[in-house]
Amino acid sequence: MSGVIGIDLGGTKCHGALGDAAGAVLAEFRTGTDVPGGAGEVLTLVWRRLRREAEDRGIDVRHATVGIPAVFDPVTGQASQGTNIGWEGFDVAAVVETFEVPVLVENDANLAGLAEATAGNAVGVPDFVLLSLGTGFGGALFAGGELVRGARGAAAEFGEMLLADPEGGLVRAEDRVSGLALRDDARKLVTGDAGAAAELGEVPTAQTVIAGAVRGERHARLLVEEMLDALALVVVNICATTDPRLVVLDGGMGRALAPFTGALASRVAGLGVSSPRVAVSSLYPNATISGALQQSVRYVERCVSKANLL
Amino acid sequence: MRTRSDQLGSPRLLRVMNERLLLDHLLVRGPASRADLAKITGLSKPTVSAALAGMEDSGLVHLAGEVLGRPGPVTSLYDVTAGAAHIGAVDIGRDWIRVAVADLRGRFVGRKDGRNAAKNSEDLVSRVRELAQAAAGQAGLPWTSVITAVVGSPGVYDKDADRMIFAPNLPGWEGSGLGDRLRTALGVDVTIENDINLAALGEHAYGAGHGIANFALVSIGTGVGMGIVVNGELYVGARGAAGEVSFLPAPEPVPADDDTLRHGLTESLAAAPGVVRAARAAGLHLDTAKEVFTAAAEGDPAALEVVHAEGRRIGGLIVAVASVLDPELVVLTGGVGHNLALLGDAITSRFAELGPLRPRVVASTLGDSGVLLGAVARALSQAWDHIFDLRQSGVQPRQSGVQYGMSR
């Protein structure tokens, strides 16, 4: 029996899945990227682990797809603009060449968008954007049913958008809206504010802050609302530029923000020229892995149908 | 071997497909012989001859000349009969209304511009009709020889409600029944499209955006707007509101009055009235943005300062757009935007402050014809579709100017 592997190499964790010939998930493996050797090391680790799972099941892995939180330059084989994690110049191609099967490397948000378009919220919605909110902030733009990559593959890199800073000047969207930004804002708050520290704990994370906001706790709520204000500005920029019908949130933080989609939509409606629907991805285990498995399944199917013709 | 098309395609469909293929080659390459066309298209010579004869009968192609002095028989060259039908292009702006009549090669054969002094939409529509007839008259044609017209206007056309939205600069333009009124007044099929989208199409077909798959046209004049080409095609968004960048949030303080809300933050700051406001605040007694740019060109320090601030604003706007679309090129146009020579340094220095990866910026070279040329490009593709639809349905029009009239 044949199978495929899809891997989401993120800023803080690497999450992969083994899929059967149709892409249905058979096994998953997830680990942090905070190890000596960094992203390349972890990617290889997840690949080997899933390869073992495949062998145990007697599955012949035919293809793998790896999503990365950066722009992948197919000419150099290198990643660029992965701002969080020292990705600039990370030689992904050199790592995946050791995998012994054909591997597709693609921007993580583009994979997520392709999955949403064919099996998720965006089925039948040709004009939509996907916001990939995790450690960092990336995205994908679909216009008339087609993925827009832009002139240098940097379209929909929403984290690079510049926003007006309430304290004056301009700030990168990713520095206001991302898991890292939320964590840093919370940690800055607790060092100077005993009340905030009592509520949020000494070392808050993005997850604990969002969970606190969902419970209605004051400081957590303020932090999340500030982030939603900035996120609404990003969405308005996107709407004024491309007028999408739907905004899909994905990524660890994007999914955690599910209780706040209404709050985001009403902020956008108060600012914008057109108001899109806001939805959270429901693809399992996440839209990037789902898209990665799907791309690999397609590759294998194409090879099979070609073999039948010959 | 029998192919699928033998079973599926009717002989008429195949014939019309061949005709269109040949016609496209003649449009792109100019006059060609039957042998040339057979070689380029891969069709057999008898097929080419039959298709050309059919189109010649209908007046779409004609014998353009003969190549002499070569061994063998005389070679006849065929060409498109550009005057077989005409199309109309209309550009409705706050200050000017422009109308052009073009032939099937897209060449203007008549053009008439007039001041827009209309106080309501009825006024405006009748002014368009007068100019349309004058433009046709200039070409020695009755307006009825026009088979389809494309109208560019500020705002977003809501087809279901038959009205414009986001067109606060034109009086009465947001009322319903607009398309119907234009169709009745012009007596032809009319398509309404956002003027800036048409300007982007014009750049794609005839200007700086020719052959570029990802670019944006940014127009800064009375208003602010953007037309987008992605993956090689005009993109207008889910509801036609893509490129309505006048509503981008502005990174500097703006008076939050009703007028600002109606026009959008960015438009209030960056469009011509914003430039005049800034000039007055700087102590310059000038009434138009054009005067401000003229003063800057003459070296007036206060005017230069205003222009520099405007350039920085435009630079910021382009960066905001680039983070979404990553265009290869941005074409600047409009009464304010076309002054790239004066604005360029400020735009570039703003880019340098904001990051490394920024698009190339050029000024449009199409002058005040950008919207008209986009309307021509759009109308031509509609006209050719219509002509070949008619041929496929078996209608064989006689040779006359009005043979390809479109039903409304």
C-alpha cells in the first residue's frame, strides 16, 4: 500500500502526518523546534519518525510535502523572509534531498489556502484570503480561484504589512499580531504590573493569554483586544486592496482566536469598504498539513495515471 | 484516425474556430498570405482558403495586396478589415468626459473630449450622447456603426441594482437605472466598468504594463484608486471593490468629518484636494494641485515640501499594497500621480525607510487616454466574441456598417 507524508515546519514546532493513498491521516508526530541544529534537524527527525510509522504499517511512502513559514525560492532552494526564526538563507532543499522520495516545498499558508479551497471553508468561494497566525504571521491570497504568488513569491506576506503604531511611526504587522508578539506584550506587562502578573502568571504564553481572555479575565482580554485592533487594520488593508469575500484564520493562534471572530468582523465593518465573512479553519490536523497531504496525493495520482498511459 | 472533435464539434463550430484563429494572427502580425497562415497555424491550405473566403464574403478580411517579383505565382496578402465594425469608449471623470470611436484594430478613428459641467445624471448621460455622436461624426461615421461601448466611471458598478456605489464625486451618479439610461441614450450594448480598472487594462494592452503578469496601476487625481492585474488578468475582487485604496487606513491624523468618511482616509489626504489643503496650510495661496506642482517645479521651497510629503504618502500607499500583492511594477497616473519626476525621490526614500523588497515605479505614458484605451481593449474583446458568436449561430450579415449590431 502506498502513502504520503505532509509536514508543517513552524516557528516553534514541527508537526507532520502520515497519510494513506487518499491523504487520510494514519499517524501524527509533533515536536518543538527549539533544539540544537534548529529547523533542519527537526525536519529530518519528524521525517524519520513518520517514515518508521509507515514501515510499521507496511506503507510505501511515495511523496512528501513540506510547508515552511517563509518564501521558498525554487531556483536557489533556499527560504527567505522567514523573519521569526532565522530562516533567511535556510537551505531547505539540502535537507529534503536526503528524504529519498520526491519532496515538494511550499509556503505553509499557500498549502493551507489550497486545502481550504478544495476541502475547507473556501469551497465555492473563489476570492478569499487565509491568515496563518502562529509564532509568526503569514497568509495566502486567492483571486478568481487562483493562488496569487506575486512577482517574487511574496504576495500575501501579511506579517510584512506596515501599520500605524499607536505610539507613533510604523510597525510591522507581525510585531503586533503573532504568537510571539502576544507573548512578548504579556511578559512586558507582567514585569511592571503585579495585578497583571497575578492574573497572567509570571511567564505567560500566547495560549495562556488567549485562554484567559476567553474566560473574560481583564488583562488578558485587553491584550487580545489590542491585538484584534491591529489585526482588523490588516484585514481592512487587504479588503481595500483585493476585496475578498471570506477571511479564514488558521495556525495555532488563528484557531485559538475562534471565540473572537465576531469581535474581529465588527471591527473590520467599522473601518472598511467591504466586509468579508470571517471563519476559522476546521481542517484536521491543521490546514497546512491537510494541504501538504493533498498536494502529495495529487503528485502520486498523476504519476499513477501517467504510468497507466505508458 | 478519428479524433474526439470529429464527433463533438459541428462543422460550423470548427469553421468558426479556424476563422478566429486566422483572424487573431492577422490582428497580431498584420497582412499575411494563405501559405504563411497555413504554416503558422498548422491548418491545411484548402482550410485556410475556405475560411478566408468566408470572412471575405462577410467583410471581415480583404485582399490587402499582392507580392510580386518572386518566382512562381503572385502571392495575395490578406488583412483584417478594421473598419468592418466600430466600438465606443467612454471615460467619465469629474472634470472631463472623453469619448472615442475605434476600429477593429483598436485605433481611434474619432475622439471628442468635453468639460463635465453636469449637475445630475440625466445631464451627464445626454452630454455623453452628444460627445459620442460628435466623435463618430469626426470619423465620418454614424454612431449607429458602433456595435458595443464600454463606459469607465469612478466608483463600483453594482450590476444587480444597476447603479454606481462609491462615486461621491459625480452628482446623482449613485441613483439606480444608470446602465439602462446609458443604453437608451447610446442605442448600443453598454458595459460599465470602474475607470481605474480600465486604465489598468489600458496599461496592460498598450502601456507600461504590457506583458507584465503582476502589476498595479495607482491613480491619484481628484480621487485615489488602484487597478490590479494578477496572474496576467484584471482582478476586481469578489464584489468589484478591489483597489478601492482610498479607504486604506491612513498613518497620519485626518479630520474625522463626514466628508472624510465618505471619501476614505487615504483619499482625503493624498488626492488633489488634500494636496491643496496642505499647500494652504504651508502658506501658499494656490487653488489647484496642478499649481502646487508647477510651483514646486519652479523651485518654490514651500511647494517642494508639500510635494515631498505627498511623495512619502504615495510611497507608503505602494508599500501597503505591495505587502498584499507583491507586484512587479506600479504604474502611477492621474493629475497628481503623473508628476513622478517631482515625486520620485520622496517615494524612493520612503521605500528605503520601510524595507528592501519594493516594486519598480513608473509614470503612465498613455496621458489622458489611459481609461479610453482600456475601454477599447475591453470593448474589442466583447466585439470579437460577439462577431464570432453570430457567425457560429449561422447569421450571415450583409456587407454594411451595421451588420454586426449587438442586441441589447
